[in-house]
Amino acid sequence: MKSGLLLTICIIVAGLIGMAFQTDQSKPWVVPDKYLKMTNPVKATPASIAAGKSLFVKQCQDCHGKKGLGDGTKVPELKSTPPDMTKAAFQGQTDGAIFYKLSEGRNDMPKAKKDLPDDEDRWNLVNFVRTFKK
């Protein structure tokens, strides 16, 4: 009887510890209305897309992969899986939502505004990731 109770307690404790270390990647990423309605002030010109690509290669590709599939070389080290940027779920977001998410980050995703404080750089990234389509 004691061993069964001990086993039950151990399972419950292990479950609670596991829950404590879970990331909230599975939870919806709430974007403030201000950003949902925000339009991209940077036109998606070839120059903007090229600038965004250059930043993506330096700042994002290791996790998000060359083609935005979420299959970068650092994925095995992450606690969460980067999104597939070619899918409709990602591409269906507003530019403002993507701008907010890359600016603010969450869990494994760093705040891009820290390394890229210029808003125009982050808008160029938005323009580039819009080129990822199946």
C-alpha cells in the first residue's frame, strides 16, 4: 500500500514539475488591437525585401530555416517549434500582428526590437517573410 501511494505521489509531483516548465507556445499569442490594425508603412519593394532577407539570414534563419518552414539548425535546442511561415495560418495574420510578434518575442523567440531597434528594419522583415508561400 505504501509503495502504491508513494508511486502516485511521485507521478503527481513529476507532472506538476513538467507543467511548471512548459512553455505557453500552445496558447494563443494575443496581439494588442493597435497592432492588429496597424498597416505596414514600408512598401514591399525589391529593396525592402532584400533588406529584410539580409536581416532574416542574420537574425532568424537559424531557428526559422532558409525557407521559413520552422526547420532551422537550432530547432533541436529549442523548447518550442517555430511556426511554418509558408502556411495560411501564419500568412493570414496582419502585417501589424507579425511586426508585434517579432518585435516583442515570446519564450524561445527573442525580442527583435532589442537587436533591431529601427522599426523600418522590422517592417522590412515583415515584407520578406510575406514572400514565404507554398
